[in-house]
Amino acid sequence: MNRSVSSPLTEPEDYPNRKELISESSNSVVKLGDRYPQNHNEKDHSTTNGYTRVSYGVCGLQNLGNTCFMNSGLQCLAHTGPLTEYFLKNKYKEELNKTNPLGMKGRVASAYATLLRDIWSGKYGYVTPSNFKLIVGQFAPQFSGYRQHDSQEFVAFLLDGLHEDLNRVIDKPYITTKDFDNRPDDEIAREQWENHLKRNRSIIVDLFQGQLKSTLRCPETNCKNVSVTFDPFMYLSLPLPLKTTLKISLIFVPSNPCEKRSLLFLKIEPLKIKDLKEAVAKKMGLVSHKQILIGDMSDDGFYFYKDNKNLDSFLKKDPKSTSPKLYAFALPRIIKKEEVNGDTENSRAAEKKTNTVYVPVFHRLKKDNSIRILGCPFVLCLELDQIKTTMDFYSKISDYLVQSKIIECPRSDEYLLTVYTIESPSGRSIPTLGIPIRGFSGRAISIDWLIDKYEKLIAQRLETHSTVKVSKLSTKSSWSLYDCLDLFLNEEKLGKDNKWYCPKCKNFTKAIKKFDVWDLPEILIIHLKRFKFDKYHREKIEMDIDFPIKDLDLSGYVSKKGKLSAPPLYDLYGISIHMGSLGGGHYTAFAKNHINQHWYLFNDDKVTKLSSDKALQKRGAYLLFYERQKK
């Protein structure tokens, strides 16, 4: 999508002169004096003609009574360089649309421009935005009083209002949507964006709007209808992980020995092992969770877990561990319900019914009377009718080792191993030589290598699965902005109160919904959904989210095919912070001055310069403002 963005201001001469500022200002203004924070930096102000002059944009906003939400949002928008330049260079006057029935007769845009002149005049320590608030309240009664409000809702209203006041489209045409007819996504997305531009063209669209792909899939077995739409967005509202959400790391072992193992990181609610198996199956493209066995290896032994076992009880064993303790073994075929479903008892029951048993196998190195576990275990699917003797079992293991390229030839003179049944990976071994395999009673089988050089062959390198974002996740409770993006892009099943009418099967269904980011704007606003509301209660999610200040890389999140207009790398320039409880609290803002490149804390009329971006507060971050890096 084409967007025209002016270059940011770099010289003070680009701003309106003082005479123009005084004649056009209608906000109450206050000269810098004793009210300015005493910890200001000398570089941010100077004395001229008997009064103190501050740096451009270093200006607070007086709290008019519970208006900190407005002040916080205004400071972030006021430090959006391309938008501020557009207003201060009076470009907005050429595009005021006073006849738009969806607009506000140009009054909100004019009031905002006047407020920006005061903020960026370099004359005031703070200004009182009473006139701006009065005009906003006339068109948005919810903001007319002095009750506390939401900064995101205010910013959304203001951007919508500015867009309609500055919409370059005077006569909006009626748009008819064509049938998609299984056309390529890029063709449909381009068509939808062009239709949007036929009715919506403004500086707000140029800077702030991107495009989302929304997919709805009917869950009915005989339908499977898929509906795809492409819609514009002004900001991304990202869900925050619930306090109970866990990060789980595990090793995925394919059924095919030739395929490499994968180290997976999953985010899941602490429900049942079955939910984990479903998540692994979805991640690895398997048909069913029944193709997976979940196992845990420790010094106490190896266990297959039943589907109904609670995940949280397992993870509480060692919450400080960051190493994978779980294994997900892909089985060579879908097993029946009556077959193996978790533990040794079920394995024995399955053996009686189906004559099939799944056995975990370990590699071990014995040296100086010590035992060390090597590499990664694997699971053998044994048809017991085909295993009559121990040599048959040796042959089964040899075939697996050859296929996985651990050894070259099963009959090589260098093939030195002994097979045991064991009670635990590091416990006492009972040799099986000469004993029929049907008689083994251990939980697993070990392969004890006798030569040190085999360690390099057995300790196979784990590979991170391609679908895992490189964010170095672990089982500890730390969350990043990338995690929130992953949650936003996850599939979601609609609830009973939000069913979708499928036009194909003519039913209201609990459809599977999924969002994908198709294209990104120049200015990206990210809304962290800290406030949660439902029929029964309201709460604020007090969770620290780590987010990059520089080089937010969204290249792995854009679905648009072909060459992007610019690399999706973003730098932070504004944060709206909410501290306190749901019913009260206080808003502040951090913003980066695009002229002097310094960060400032804006706490209503108090302005404090930060020593560096390392002093930024991330706790309580509610709105994040990013600007895309230039080519």
C-alpha cells in the first residue's frame, strides 16, 4: 500500500514564528517559571527577552481533573514526528473537510493543531488544554466531564476524529464487494485496500493504518467452509497472557528416525496432558493428538503420562528449571483409544488387546563405574508377535540406529552395545541377553555404549522448530511483546454467545477464528489489553511485558507475499503508562523528542528528562508507539 510520509523536522526554523503562535493560540498558557521541575537539564531551556525558553516539545499538560488519561495519550501523539510536522507546517489547512457528515466540521483537527503549536512553541513549561477538551467533549460526550477514562479509548477517538476532519474524499462512493471465488489472497487484499482508499484518504490513513487478514472456518465436519476478509486497522490490541499461562519447553522426537528432533516452546493454559498433545500435534502438523506420547525423563525413571494428568502439577516439580524435561514422541500410526494412553499399566493392557507395545529406549555411557545418559531417547513400536527372541529385539534397535545414521552398519565390528531393561535411566540394569523380550519388567530399555567416541554420535544436536520465534523462551514466568503477538495470532474458537452464521451450511456455529497481519503501517500503535471485563467481574492484568526499544522485528509476523515497501523494523518513541488499580490509578507518558532525540517523562504538567532510554519504565505499559525505520 502506498503511503506518503514527510520527513521529520530537524531545524527550529521549520516551526511557526512566535507572532503566529500567539495570534492563533486559544488554550490557556503558562510561562515557564517556578512550576518547572527543579531537576531539569540546563540544555533544555534558555533565557530570551526576560523569560525562559524551553526546548521544542518539552512541555507538560495541566491536569484539569482526572484528565491524566488525555494528557498521556496527547503527549504520545504530539511526539509522533510526521504527524506533528503535518500540523505545524499548516498542511492540515489544505485538507480540512468541514462537510463530512462523519466528521466534526474540522473543529477537532483545528483545536489539535492549536494545542500542538503551544506544546512545540518552546515558550511554555506547561499549557492548560481546556479549550481542546471543551471541543472534544462537544463531539464525544463521554469525555466532557471529569471522570477517569481510558487513554486507549481517547487516542482511538482522536485519531478517528482527525481522520474524518481531514478526509480528502469529499463524496464517498458506494462500494460493492466482489465474490472472492478462491482468488489469491494478495489479489483480494489489494482490492479490499483500494476499496477502502476510495472512501478513506487522510494523513491518518497514510501513517497509522495497516491491514489484517481475518479467517473464519466452519467446524462442521460436512462443511469446512472458510471465509476470508481483509480489513484496515489503526492499532493492534494484543491480549496479555493470563497469570496461569505457562511456557513449556519440550523435545519433539519424530517417528521417522531420519528426521531431526526439534526443541519446541509452547504457551498453554495449565490444563491436561491431552491439551499439550493437541498443541504439539498442531505445531508439528500431525493429524491427531493420538499420534503423540508425552513422557518425562528423570533420575527416578521414565513415565508416559495419561491424557487426564494436570500439566501444572507436573511443572511444579522443578519450577526453576529451564531445561526441557518433557518429550513428545510421534508414533508411526494413529493408535486406538484402547491402546497406549499414558502409563505402563495401559501399555500392558494394550499389549494384551492389540499385541503392540511402545517402549522408550535410552542411550547411556558407562565409564569408571558411573553412568551418563547420552543424547535423546526414542520410542520403539513393537509388534510382539514379531519379537520372539532377544536377537529379534537387537535387530529392531539396529535398524533404528542405522536409519537415524548413528551407526553405518548393524554388523560392523565397531558396533558395541548391550541392551538392558532398566527401572530408571541411571538405575540398576538387568541384562536381557538370553531372556525372551516378553519377560521384561522394566519401564524402559537402555543401550549402554562402551566406547567414548560414540558420545559424539549419540548426543544429537537439537534443532529449534521453524515456527518458534527466536525469543529464548523458558519455563520461567517472563513474557515479551512477541509472546503477546503470538497469542493474538493464535486460532480461537468462538463462544456460544458469539457464534458465526455460516452461509454454506446455514447454521450458527462456534467457528474457528484467526487473525494474520497482512501489512503494517508507518506508525504502529500497540494496545496491551490490561483491562479485562466480563459479565461477572472486572480486573486489571498486572503483568510486566518486555518490549524492545529499538529494532522491533515483525518480519516473521507479516503474511503479505512479495517485497514489502520497507523492512518491518520499528523503534519505540512513546509509551502510555497506567499505574494503580482498575477503578482509579494514574496515567503518565514517556516520549522521545524527535528533534533532540532525548526521552522525557510527562507526568501531567511535570516534565523530567531521562538520562537514557535505559531509564524507561516498562511496568504498567498500556500503549506503545512505534515508528518504522527508514529504508
